[in-house]
Amino acid sequence: MKSFFKYFVLIFLVGTQLTFSQKLTRKEKKILKTIEVNNAETIEFLKDVVNINSGTMNHEGVKKVGDVFAKAFEAIGFKSSWYDMSQVNRSGHLFAETSGDKGKKLLLIGHLDTVFEENSPFQEFKMVNDSIAHAPGGNDMKGGNVIILYALKALADNGLLKNAQIIAAFTGDEEATGKPLTISRKHLIEAGKRSDIALGFENSTGFNDATIARRGSSDWRVDVTGVRAHSSEIFNERVGAGAIFEMSRILNAFYTNVKGEEFLTFNPGIILGGTLMDYDQQLSKGDVFGKSNVVAQTATVYGGLRFISEDQKERARAKMREIVNNNLPQTSAKATFIDSYPAMGPTEGNKQLLEMFSTVSKDLGYGEVVAFDPLKRGAADVSFVAQYVDCIDGLGTMGDGGHTPEETVNLNTIEDLTKRAAILIYRLINQK
């Protein structure tokens, strides 16, 4: 009830303050009016795409959602392209584009897939009250995609996209990226290299928050082998410590000697050890056999690493390798690292973009926008282009319970979030 009241007060204040804004141009006021007129259609469009299952591995469903958006983008003058990703066991990506050389060249980033596969019981858009809806993927991030579409539609309806380069890039595997990344993120990175600014529309962390830094993520794996023997022989010169003691040493040293840098975290997500082991990394499960009277011959740990920069990632990896290579007697260990999402650092360009977005927000009467703590955000596709362009993220919908069957989207905030995004885009494509 408190959450609903907060949003109600926010919307009331936003509407009241907007009436008295003197900083909007005539064209900007027309954009806002168009968004108001289209808001009911916006909500209905969101409902329609939410009700199409597009779990990452439902390739047909992802493509179907992509087709719906492609038609909508084409209706406002964009050229759409579908890039098939079957070679990495994923559906594909939708790119919609206008071409020109006016103002800043923009890349607007969303994703079509959700964490809710075809076998999930959570499949349908349902109203909870007059402002909140349960919606699988509605907040993460079909709502953000819809904000992109209807912000651009408002500009197109007013003839304000002429000679602007805008690329809307909707990936189909953000929740579980296809590997290798050189294939699955090739088109996104190429789009970043052709752009000046990237705006990410992942779900908002708060109406007056935005993301100018995201930690990168990678996986790590440690495999240990020891000498299989009767437990009565453990610690002698021939048998040594065994695989499980060695793995325990490694993990304890990670915790003691690698932990501590700001923004750096790492987590061992699964551990298996014993005499015989069968671990399926793709399915994140395994079987193990061992006895209390047998020295363990094998052990495996699989985990994740989060970092704020490539330098921080490499420092952490170097420390982990050093620990892994300092083995207990008669054991050996190997560390493997798997890249996933690069880091998006808090650059000066990102900070300036936040200031511009905050100015737009204040001009609309919504108040200042501040940077969100990167420790509290996960990785996202915007990070793949962060080394090429200035970036800001978190411009999507508001809601709660992401990645759970309780995921909600707040419908009362969509109109205002779309207005703010549209004015930011309009000002950027008119900036020299």
C-alpha cells in the first residue's frame, strides 16, 4: 500500500509541476502531448508483447516478439533487420534504424527475451490494481522496449526524426548470452562503433535514479585433482592432502586474499568433490560419489566474478591464479575464466550525459536524477558498447520482483518515463 501511495503522490506532483514548467520549447510540448494521447495504446502494446512468451530458449517466441516490434518500428519510418543467431543456439536480434547526420548518433538498447521459459507457470499480464500489473518480463525489459518505441513514435508523429541516425537494438539473448560473444554481440558492438551515445532502457531502479556505471561479470572455474587412496594414508608423502582439502585451501585464500577492493565481488556458486564426479556446466548440475574412508581424487567449483573495470578484473584473476598454483602436497589445480559482460565504468562522458538527463527531468518538473550505486546493479548489454560511446542506463519501466513469478510493472509511471526519454532523445539529436 505504501508503494502504491508513493507512486500516486509522485505522479500527482509530476503532473502539477509540469504545468508550471517554462523551460520546454513549443516542439517539446507537442511531443509531450502526443505521448499523453498515445499512452493507452502504449499500455495495450505492452500487454500484447508480455503475453507472448519469449524465454531466452524459446527461439520462436523471441522471434515473434521481434516481429511485433519490427512492424511497429517500420510504421514510424525505421528500417528493421533480423540477425539470426542459431549458430550460437539463440533466436536472434532485432535492429531498427534511421539514417542521417544530424546531431548525436544514438544507440537505444533493449532486449526481447525474458527469464521465463515456456514451462514457467508465470505467463500472463494481469492487473493487480489500477496501476500495478503482474507481467512476466514486463519490467525486465519489455516495458523498456515499449518506452523506446513510443518515445520515438512521438518524435516521428511530429516530424522530428528527419536526418537523425538512431539505432534501436533489441537483443534476443540478454538473459543468457550465446557463446562465443564475438558472434552473439557482433552487431551490437558494430552499432556502438557507429554511434556517439548509448541509452539503455533496462528497468529503472527509481524514478530519480539512472545508471552511469555497471559492473562487468565473468565466470570462473577451479578443477582440482589429488591422489585416490585409503583415508588412513592421507597426509603421508605419497598421498598428500587430497582434492577436497586443496579446494578448501583455495576458496579460503580467495576469501582472505582476493576480497576487499571496492566494487569487486566473487561467488562460488556450486561445488562438487569426491572419488568420482560428473559435472554438467551447461545445466549447472552434477553427480558425485565418495566415501568417508577414501581420499577425494577430484573437486570442482564454478562461480562468478563482478568488477568495475577491466583492470580490476585482471588484478583479481592474477591473484586467483597465484593462489590456485600454490598447491598442497600431491595435488594440482587449474583455474579457468570465462568472459561474459565487460564493465561500464563511471566515465566523465557518462557523468555529463547524466547531467543532461537530469536537466531534462527538472525541466519536466520531475526533479534531479542521480547516479545509482553500481554495486546494486547487474550486468547488461550496454556494457558491450561502453568503451566506444558515452552511456546511461536504467531508463526503462519501474516495478518490482524482477526474475521472479512476482514481477510487476508500474503502469502509472510509463507515460512520464516515456516523456523524459523522448525529450532527452530530441535534445540529443539536435545537439551539435
